[in-house]
Amino acid sequence: MPFKMFSLQTAQQVGWDVSILLRAFLLCLMLFHRNIRSFPYFTFYLLANLSTALVLIPIYHVYGTNSWTAYFVAWGIQAVMLCLRALAVAELCRLLLGRYRGIWSLAWRVLVSCVVLIVAYAWIYAALSPKHDLQTAVIAAGRALELAMAAVIVILFLFLRHYEVVSHASARFLALGFFLYSCVSVINFTFLEKYSHPYEDVWNAIGVFSYLLCLVLWAWALRRTVPRSVFGPPSLFAKGIYDRISPEMNARLRALNDYLTNLWNAEAPPS
């Protein structure tokens, strides 16, 4: 058993080191191909993720993995990363739907509502839990938020396919990476909550290697320059422009967007 545990921890450490290198490589890739302006929130999430990974190394080395300092820093970072990951997913939704003002008006209201419900759920769950600690709140919020992100991405893909919306492959691959990581995280959080300490090493290892897969997917998505023009301006086009891009925006999508635009009283910018 000690040998197996040592092997798991060693593999986890190797995966952690490789993931740091991949994060740094992905940031350099984005800088080299000038994709930071196309994906600012994703860039900030990646930069914060890399920074926190570098911060945790000396904290674990100085205070140990079982200290209260490491506990609060690690779970606090986990909460911050959840929020930043949610912002990055929201950014992808905006990039893919933002040019349709009526549809995006509905989408961002749904996203904000989900955030409010998740925060309320985490607060109530932590208050009712016998432990009343930071870990319980983060696990509850993390599981709900990851599940919400996975559901949002599935709905987004179904919407794009149903209405035949033209979307750039880079955004789709980024969304797919977030979807895979969210699915693994939901399962991981559920097992961690139920089995707690016996499952922590496995939880950490699965989290590290699933994130490695996401990093590879994101690096593939951003291997080339993605001009901002492929997403269009995040606002409603004038009606005359709709006529010129009708092959891209079919009649059903236009009808839905016009209906939602009128519903939310979203005004089109001057052409």
C-alpha cells in the first residue's frame, strides 16, 4: 500500500510540474500569436492559474500540506479559480452569441441568475452542514458551478448546431476543454465530499491529469492567431447588415433574435 501511495503521489507531482510548464507555454503561445485581445478573460484566468500554482509550491514547502495556512490558501485559491473559470466560460458565450443582441441579453441574464442561485446554494449548504468550514462551502459551490458550466456549454453547442451559427474552431475547442474539466470536477467533488480524506490523493491526481488534457486541447485551439473580427462586435447589427449576412444568420435565428431584442428593449447601434 505505501508503494502504491508513493507512486500516486509521484505521478501527481510529475503531472503538476508538467501542467505548470504547459500553462507557461500556453501563455507564451497566446502572446506570440496575439490571441490575448481575442480572449482577455481566458488569458487572465490562465495567468492567475499559473501564478497561484507557483504560490502554492513554497507554501506547501514551508508550512506543509496539512497546515492551517496551506488549508486556507489552497481552498481560497480554489474558490477564486472557480470564479475566474466561470468568467472565461461566460466570455466564450459572449464571443459566440454577443453579436446577436437579443439572444445575448437573454443569455447573460441566465448566467447571472445561475451565479446568484449557486452562491445562495453554497451558503445554505455550508450553514446546514455539521462542519461549517471553508472546504465544505467551496466543494458545494464548486460542484454546482462546474455542473452549471457544463450545462451551459452543452446548451451553447446545441444552440449553435440547431441554428447553424458559424463559430470559430478555437472558441469551440476552448469550450470543449472547459466542459471536460467541469464534468470531471463534478464527479471529483462528489466523491471528495463523501469520502473526504481517503479520497484526497486520488482527487488531486485526477484533477491534475484532467487539467493536463484541457491544457493540451487549449494549446491546439490557440496554435494559430485568432483575429477578433471572426467573432464580430458584441452588439446587434443594423437590419441592413442582417440582409447582407443572411447565409450566416438564417431566418429562424433572425426571428428569434428580433423577438428577444424587442423583449429586452435592446436598441441596435447606429449603422
